[in-house]
Amino acid sequence: MLDFVSLDEVVPLMLLTAVVGFVGSQGCGKTEWRWAGRIGFLAFIAYGIARWAEWTPDGPSGFATRAFRSLLAAGLAGAVATVVLPVLTHAGKGVAAMFPERPKPVSEPAVKPAEVPKPDPPAPPPPPPPPTPEEQAAAAKQKYDAKLALLAAAGLDPSERHAAGEKAKQDYLKELDALLR
């Protein structure tokens, strides 16, 4: 039974494998191609094991002959799989299309625990009252005095210190003017 690959028929068998493989690869997708390779590998292993079981050692040429026959069997099985697997895939999709997909049941929790209402958070404290105009004027004066002290400690020459002091005074007067409006 395992002698379907004889060395006398190597060339026709290789041509048959090539033609079947070419025809199968035209309609074969990536997934089918991978499975065809796996089937070919399994055929190589299965044929090799079957030939090994009945092998009587007759030298290295006997081992090479069995290995070559296993390769031919793997190629033929892989090539046939590239033709058969796309047909089976197409048929399987057709059968699957006949059965509509069932909607998944919506699972609801058996019993919802009673929700305890959370107490309202306490109201935020009222904002502090806005400062009075007198407090704002005093703050502006403190800011002006702090600027003058900073300018005095900065080590500027007299003309720069005078210009910066005038700018600080101008800012102070603008703040006082805004308070009066």
C-alpha cells in the first residue's frame, strides 16, 4: 500500500504535484495555505513512520529512498489539500449561513440591592466679603512701598532707579484711581 510512490514514477508524480499545487494555490487563502502545509508535514511524518516500521536496513540508499518518498508524499498531500481545503471552507460557510446567528441573551442581575440615598454634601461656606475700598487702598500702598524697597536694594544707577520709581508710582496711582470709580 505504501508503494504508491515508486522511483520509476518520480517525474510524473512531481509534475502532478506541481500542477495540483498551482491550481490549488490560485483559490487558496492564507489560512488554507497554512493548513495545507501542516497536512503535508503530517503526511511526511506519517509516511516516514509507516515506511520505517517495515524497513529492513539495506544500507544508506534505502534510508535516502524512504526519505525521498516521504517528501513526495508530503508534497502530494499538501498540493491536494490546497485544492480540497478552499472547497471545504466555502461549503462550511454556506452551511453556516443557513443557520442564523442567535441573539445573545441579555443577562440581568438577579436582585438589585436597594440603593441607599447619599446625603447631600454640606453647602460650601459663603465666600468672604469683598475688601472695603480702604483695605484695598492700604494693600495698594503696601505693594507700592514693597516695590520701592526692592528697587532701592537692586543697586540700580540713579536714572534707572528714578524711572523705575516713577513707573511704580504710576501703577499705584492707577490702582487708587480704579478704587475711586
